[in-house]
Amino acid sequence: MPGDFVKKPMRECTGEEITREWLYHLGVPTEQIPEIAAKSAICLPCVMPFCTAFFVPRTNYDRPKVVPEHVVNFAFIGQFAETERDTIFTTEHSVRTAMEAVYTLMNVDRAVPEVWGSMYDIRCWLKSIAVSRDYEKLELPRPIMELLDRTDIGGLLRKYGVV
């Protein structure tokens, strides 16, 4: 897919062209981009095809389950085995799949450690909001703030730097 500023796919771009596209997306004035890209940055393109495999769209059936149904003597472990509610791009995922394999195949009555449910944790969401705004607090109308201050939500908004 061609870029918005450099009309070529990234894999065909030179380092300077990648820098031009990056500067464009950062909002640098377009007339300044060529000089800045040529004289102020060094970009060395490289291709990492296996690294991008983590980000390819997929369905639940693209990867094998750690221990497929009816299997009693082997398992799939690591970042290309499917387990519930986990992100494959972590060391914890690899360890968790190995534990799941051993516990299942050896009939160990023990649970694999739970995946941290950050997507369900309001504190994580609030911290993300604050960080994404560079800790610039939201300015809410006084009546709304007075209502919020009487609630736990208001306390959390203040504690995590959102307001």
C-alpha cells in the first residue's frame, strides 16, 4: 500500500523516503520535509518478515490449540499456539502455553496463571487516557465536576490524572 506522502509501499522505500513519510505523519510542514529527511535523520530499512507475523489478521482457527482435542501425547507451545484471552507477543504467553501443555498431558490438577484482565480494569483505561493526553487534564464544567466529586468515579478520575 503506498504511503500518504511518499507514494510507494514501505518495503520499496529508501531510508530517506521512510523518514519523509514519518515526518509527514508527525505534522512537519511539507516544504521542510525533504531537507530534514536528507540532513537530520538516519533511517536504515530492514525487513523482518517473521516479526510481522504477530500482527497479521487471523481467526480463532488459524493456530492450533495447545493440546488439540483427543490428543494425548503431544502439544503445541509458544507464540503460535492458541490459548484463551492472551496476547501472543509476550514471554508470559509462551510460558503459559507450556504450563497448559504439561498440566493437560500429565493430568496435573492445577490452574495455569490467569491472564491479567487489563481490558476490564478501569484503572488501566484511566491511566491510558492520561498518558495519551500527555497528562493534560480534561477541563469539565464545574457542575459536572461537583457531581463527579461525590462519586467513586470522580475520585478515580482525579487519582489517575484525567481531571
